[in-house]
Amino acid sequence: MVIASELSSTQQKILDAAVRVFSEKGFAGATTSEIAREAGVAEGTIFRHFGTKKGILQGILFSVVKEFEKSQVIDSLTVSFERGDAHSLVSIIKKQLNAIQQQLPLVKMLFYEAQFHTEIQEIIVDKIVKPILDLLGQSIEKRKEMGEYRCFDTNMMVVSLLSSLWGYVVWKQIAPEQEILDEEEALVQLLNIWLKGVAVNPQDC
């Protein structure tokens, strides 16, 4: 299956419908007839554009990768890390977290299905996860060389940062009534906890 650089309105309608159906029933439990009904198109139209149900799933993923690349988030994060600009960094992270929250059913569906489809997992890792990990790892290594960061294992530092940010997204979804701080202040505190730890420093109090 080949996905065009720009999706037609029909293709986009099919993919949007598929996200809703896959999110509700899972990939294995969904049928192309249900997707066609949800999209308001003939089932043959789905086969003409995507070939198979797996082709639809790949189409969803390719569209996500394309949007990720268009967002230029990697370039923006690189500049902010290099400058050590915390406010700019929070602004970028906030924008990306908001985008994730708006598309949470899609994100959850893709990560769930990646457990069962190796090719989906590989694309997510190669096109989205690895570039972010590489960027953060390189930036952390530079800060360590400059004596600004402690000599913890770089991979573990990356994992701890991403885990805290992803945990915040999940927390907002499952316990929104527990949120006291506004989002920007919460992100500032998360970054400060990551950068400085939680041990008491008299100068901070």
C-alpha cells in the first residue's frame, strides 16, 4: 500500500472513522464494513484506497508520522536545550502534551496495537521515539560534559524525564479533579524536580 503525500478528503474521513472504530473495538475486533459505515462510504472505497484493514492501520500511522515531522518539534527542542531556555522548553512541551491529549484515543490505540504488529512498533520507534531519545541523550551528554548535570547514566536520565511527562498526561486523564496547579506551573515544577531533585536546598526555600 502506498500513502500519498497528501491525503484526499475521502482517505482522511476513512482514517478518522478507523481511529474511532479501532479505539472502541481494537484492531482485531474491528471490520472494514464497520469502518465504512462509520465513514459513510462503501466498503469497496476502503479497499480501493487502503487495500486491507492492515493498510488502514498503516495509513493512520503514516499520517501521524507526517504530522510529527511537520511540527518540527525536534528542531525546536534542540534549540531550547542548547540555549538552556527553560521557559521556551516548557512552552514546547506544553504544546506537544496538549496535542497528545487532544489525540489521546489515537495515541493509545497506536501504542496498544504496536504490541501485536512488529512493523507498526518499528515505525513508531524509528520515526518518533528514537529521534526524541537521541536528541535528549545528546543534549544531556553535552550538559554533563559542561559539568551542569550529574554523572548518572544518560539513558536512565532520558527515561526518567519522559516517564514523568507521560505520567503527567495519564494523571490528567484519570484524576483531573486532583489537579491543583495550572499546566504551565505543573510542567515547570516537573522539570525542576527532574533537574534539581527533591532533596532540600536551603537556598530554594
